[in-house]
Amino acid sequence: MEEKLKIVEKLDELGVDYIEGGWPASNPKDTEFFKKVKEVSLKNSKIAAFGSTARVNTQLHLDQSLNSILESDVSVAVLFGKSWSLHVEKVLKCSLEDNLEIVYNSIKYLREHGLTVIFDAEHFFDGYLDYPDYALRVLKAAEEAGAETIVLADTNGGNIFTTIMKIVQNVKSQIKTMIGIHTHNDSGLAVANTLAAVEAGARHIQGTINGLGERCGNADLVQILPTLILKMKYNALRTNLPPEEKLKKLRSIATYIAEASSIPLSPYHPYVGEYAFSHKGGVHIDAVMKEKRAYEHIDPSLVGNLTRYVVSDQAGRAAILQEALEMGLKLSKDDPVITKALNEIKNMEAEGYRFDNATGTIRLTILKCLGYDVDKLKVVSWRTVVERGPTDRIEAIVTFQLNGDIVHGVGNGVGPVHALDLAIRNALLRRLPQLENVKLVNYKVSVVDAANGTGAAVRVFIEFTDGMRDWACTAYSRNILEASLKALIDGYTYKLLTYHLGK
């Protein structure tokens, strides 16, 4: 519930017109949501309740779906009804004329109770292709009943953009009410179909953040909004589109909803993904450092993202130099340190390392080649114990040599890696309080073939934050705990060294 309310706040900040909060007739959580959301102060958005037209042979004042919308006490209803004759006859099992009456009466009922009604014509495009006259009669019934917007839905997600465009154009010539578009992504065309519908005259778009939704998902607003505003320039024509400035919130909203839904945001996600403006090839990096437009279709800051340079055996000097500049180190492309660091990274990759987005490890390598002591946190010994029995115990003990002293740390965690992290913190924080704010935010492990042919090995990738900056370290070993310990130590070492650099 709290996450749903937080999402409402974020969507309101983005500037969407309507937030479809749920179907109050379907479950108690949605019913409770409509009560709680009244406590949220909204500046831009209206809360809408979702529901279906009345059930066949049910009196309107007794229909659960319609009356649950009224009970939710919203000003806007999104009501879906059948527009495909196949669904009317095979699913609803009523006559085509009866369905027209149900659509008309359901909308009229909500309108008489003071609600604005957005009518979703379910399966409209399939219905139109199968029986165009009837599909249009459904729309006209909705229009006559007082629907403010009539939304054409590609519910099965199977149509292509040329079909969508032609049908929307035809509907626009016969329906005076505002036309909307609702597409699913079953053919991978939800975004393209939505934009085609807009070009054909649709002026109401239904979608979700990150394209979440039934089956293959809905149209992705994260892709649609910047395309409409930055590329198609519709914000100059439609003042109710979010202003360009609002798009800077897009990545933070996308990542929050990914976390809340437990559906990770793909690093390849257009506009907001971690790799969306990430450059790996040496030719690309060199060009982007001279002129970003050479390999970036927009300024990533416009959608809250940023340019990333991925260091790899393809990347060359430009990527190493950029990482040095990010730390405030003034080096030239021809500096011997750049060559030395690049060679070391290539050698590590030959062993089995992979440096994609491992900024902490890359920068530690550069600092090492500059003569910095990257072994400040030198591990003398370590061990982990995982004991299952009447009393479970997962414990790690790490011993450091720190400024000539021997320092011990003990940690008890939910797993051996967690215990190692707690042991490291237990040993270090008393002497190095500047590491207090360092937190682990992500841990990944990949099983890979050992480079020397001795069997399977692992590559660990750990992301850190101190609340202000993020970095990641990677390590490679045939022992998962050894690789994890190395990446953990490197993560804390990076913070320690850059703290003294003022970065």
C-alpha cells in the first residue's frame, strides 16, 4: 500500500493526467487504496477507478463493478466494454444489441452520478477488422452516453502500426469525442503502435512505467513520453503533456517502480537503462568525449540518465582517461600511466575479469599505476563458518594489518557474504569512521570458465553507495567467498582513497 501511494506521488510529480489506481471490485487492497489515496495531496493528476460495464442481465444499481467505482469516491471512471462481436457472442454470450445497451447504460449510470467516464473499447482493433460496422456502433453508443474519451484498445497486442494508424484515422472521421489509444506489447510494437495512433489523431494515451502489464506488458510511458516531447515535439501542441523539465525525473521513477514491483529494470531499457548511454568501443568513446552527439541520440540528462564509459579490452586509452578525469586527476591521453593502467586491465581480463561498469575496480587500477597504496586494507587472514543445526551460525572473522597494527573483526550475517561485510565493518569503522556511510546496494555472481582451463570460476560484482556517489567493484576467483571478499575490500578501499582525493 505504501509503495502504491509513493508511486502515485511520483506520477503526479511527472505530470500525468490520470492515475488508474486499480479495480475496486476485484480485491480488498484496491478498495483500501482508494480510501488512503485521498490523504495524498496531488497537484497534477486525477485518480481514476477501473471497472467493467455491467454484467449481462444485472440491474445497474445492483452491479458490483459499477457501484464499487461509485463507492471509491473518485471523480473519474475508466470503464471497459466489449467492442469485438466475437467476445460479445462467445464470452459475454449475449446479443450484439444487448451489448450496445450495456455499454450505453453503464456509462450513462456513472455520468448520472457525476463521474467523468473514459471508455476503453476492449479488443477494438480486432473487432474492427472482423466486423467494422459493429465496432463503430459500440463507440457511438459510448459517445451518446456521454463518455469524455473513447479509448481504442489493441488488447491482444497483435496489430501492427500501419493497421493502427489507418483505423484510428477512420474512427477520427466518424467520432467527435476525444480518441485514446491503449496497446499491449505482444508483438513488441506497443510503443510504435501508440506513437502511430498519436500521429493519426489520438490525443489520450494509456500506458505504464517500464511497460509493466499483462502478458508481454503495456505501452511503456518511459519510452513514449520523451519521444513525444523531445523528438515529435507534441508538447508544443498539447499543453497538458509534462513539460520537458519533468522528464528529468524519468529514470528515478523507472528505477523506483522496478524495485517496488520486484521486476528489475533492464540495463538495456531505452532512455533510462544503465547501458542506454554506455559506450564500450574505443572508437565510440573517443568520439563521444569530443562530441556527445556522435553516438548519443539525446542528452542523457534530459531523462535523468548519464553518459557511462565502459572500460574493456576494446575501449582503449579514451575510457581510462575519462575515468581518471572523473576522479579529478589531470592526465593526458599519452601519459604513460594511461598505457600502464590499460595494459593491467587487459591482463586482468585475460585472467577472467570483466570490467563493464566496475568503476571502482577500474579507478583503483589507475590509482595503483599512479603509485597510490591500494593495499591499505591488507587482509592477513579470514574465515567463514556456516553451521546448520539446533542453533544456526553464519559467522565471518577477518584480520587486517592496518597502519602497522593487527585489527580483528567479527560478523554474524544471514549469509556468508553478508557476514564478511559485517566483519569488515566491525574491524574498520572504529579506526576509519569515514567509511561509516558505505553501504552495499547490489551483489551479483556469475559462473564462468576459468581462464587457465582449471575448471569453473566465479566473477563477483558488488555495487556500493555512500549516499552521494555510487561505484562498483569486481573480482574473479575459483572461490566465491574469496572473490566476494576481494570485491568488498576493494569497495571500501576505493571510498578511502577517493575520500582523501576529495572525490
